[in-house]
Amino acid sequence: MKIDRLIAIIIILLDRKTIRGKVLADRFEVSLRTIYRDIDTINLAGIPVVATPGVKGGFGIMDEYKVDKNVFTATELATLLMGLSSISPMLTGKDTAGTFAKIKSLIPAGQADEIELRSNQISIDLQPWIGNGNLPMALVKDALNRQVVLAFRYADRAGKPSVRSIEPYRLILKESHWYIYGFCLARQNFRLFKLSRMTDLEVMNETFTLRDLPPPVAEFRRRMTDRRITVKLLVRQSIKERVLEYCGSERMEACGEDQWTVTNTRTNQGVL
């Protein structure tokens, strides 16, 4: 694909002082004319590629536009790769492939093994253990990127259906659930919508003007505070491990053989 070739050329140019067009053409198995067109495309994208004549000449990126590989420490590069690896399953390959390549191009020679080891020390997997976990991420992202209205059918926490049209503003991951934060045209206010409750999504061709965006975290806290209740549960050994994941051992007290009581604050009628 052309985009992959362009990214690869940029990485090579960042790594080398200059490289001849013929060398690039041979490496990517394309014509020299194609390489010239690729260089023009890279220049149009805002990356200044200059041509130097002479025996040692070739194409190169202006030095002042190159990133010093020592700008990031090994720990910082490992953290970037770790974070990108964690969210990559929720994104398309084209969204992350170029970013992976750019970050890896900053790894100094001799530190690749150390950085790979550190980046693999923590693994964050957002996919569910069971089920396909197929959420309409692609359609939501398309609407976000194009700044167009998103229409869908929605079921609230009581199962009541409705038809909604929103101006989408932000995707939010909260407590293992994905939400879209947007301006609801029916309610004329910003609302949170849980992706798992959305069906029949349709990306409209109707664009919108961005509004002043209230902080979604504050909206989450307000709604959760309104619904909080204190519950006390009797827990048996068979489900103790599962309850520990939600409450922690400090909230659990033994009250007999193979059973415990747990006091915790939760939201009534589930989360959102």
C-alpha cells in the first residue's frame, strides 16, 4: 500500500542523513518516478525533504525537523509502546501501524532489546474473556472524525427503547464499558450513551458546529452520585474471588465458616 511505503520512507529518511532515490526504488520494488512522486507527497504533508547533489548526495529531511533519538529515555519509549499496544485491539490496523513504526524509529541502536522487554512487562487487554465484544467502534470513530451526526436506536438501563440522533464528541472507557459523549438533539443537552445499548447505527451526512464541551468526568460523577446506595452482601466461598475483584479484601469480614459479609457503595439499577 502507498501509505505504508510513505511511512517507511519517512522512517528511513529520519534514520539516515541522505539516501539515493535509486536505493529507495530498489528497496520498495517500484520505479524511480514513483519514488519522486512519494517524495513530493511527503513534502506536501509538511515534512521538508531536500535533495542534495553529488556522489554522496540524495534525499534527506532537514536536520532541524528531525527528532533527537535521545529525547526519550528507554523507559519513556517502553511506556509509549506499552500504552499503544493496550489500545490497538480497539482501533484499526491503519490507525496504529504508522504510529508504532514512528515510535520504534526513535529507539537508539543497542537499546531495542531492553525497550522490548520493558514494554512487555505490563499487558492491558481491554477485550472481554467471553463473547465477541463487537462494539460499533468503527462507525462511532467515523462520525467523530468527520464531525457528523450519528443516529441510532438506544435502550436505557430499564430497557426502554428510543431513537436518538447526537453530535458525537468523545469516546470514553469507564469501568470496562465504552460510552459516547455527545449532544443529544432530542434532549438538547449533552448525554452519555453506552455503546453496548446502541443498535442500528447510521452515520449521517449532516455536519455540525462544535459546541462548548462540558467535562464528561464531571457528568459521570454527578450521575453516579445521584444513584449511589450502600449494600451489604453475604458472600459464600464459591463467589468470593469474583467479589474481591469489585470490593477488595478490606471491605470483607468473616462471619462463619466459608462465608463473609461485604459492605460497599454501588450504583442502583446497574451502571448507567
